[in-house]
Amino acid sequence: MIVVLGDPGSDDVPLADLESFVRTVLDGEGVDHDASVAIEFVDDAAIAALNETHMGKNGPTDVLSFPIESATPGHPPRRRPGGPPIELGDIFISTNVVAAHASEYEVTLRSEMYLMVCHGVLHLLGWDHQTDTEAEAMEAREARYLASVGIERR
């Protein structure tokens, strides 16, 4: 189940389309179809508070992901036979920061929002960008999923 809370800030980003895109990423990563993800669109104040509390960093950021369980890239968590659906975690996205990035990078709000959603989902699945090698692998995945909906990764 994909739960989206809040408003992505533009009619160019319909929630049903975002949910479908999340499903595309999850399917592409081999995640069970009934796995759940929560995405919440928040303002700068809310994401800044989360960033400080959980990451030890001051100020707002674009996206924060909080996985329920640690995951290994390329090996998504699996539902145990007879067990409940997998809960992957929560993603928080600052609509203010995403809008500012879209303007700064001269891309559409839709493009930037889809990038942040994809980025957040991949973090829930263990992908990271702490090293150049990790960043290249994560960015390649983002580019592939964005291309599937007609978006070129910036």
C-alpha cells in the first residue's frame, strides 16, 4: 500500500500518478506488491525539525527517508510466508525545497518531485550515495525509473 499525505504543491503532480510511479520503482526493485510506503509532503519547518532531530543537521533538506528495517541494495525485504505485508518506511519531502531546486536547476516541478520520490524510495531499499560508487549506482537507478515516465534525470 502506498500512502501519500499532504499536497505535492502542483496540479502537475497528481497523487495517483505519483503512487503509480512509486509502484514502478518498487516493482523494478523486486519488492512484494503488497509492501507499504508512506510519503508525506511537508513544509520547511517540519522537514528542518526532522533533519535536526534525526540527522543532526540544521535547516531544511529536500527529502528524508526513514526505513523500518535496514535493507541491502538489490535485496529488498521479503514478506514471510503467512506474515503481514512488509512496511518499508516513511519518506518526508519538503515541497518548498523541491520547488526551489526545480527553479535552481531549471527543471519542472514534476521532474524534481519525481526525482525526490524515487530517491526516497531507493533509500528505503538500502541504496545510498556516501561514496562515488554508491552515488553512481543510485543515480543510474533514478535515471532508469525517471525515464520510464518520460523524465530525464538532472
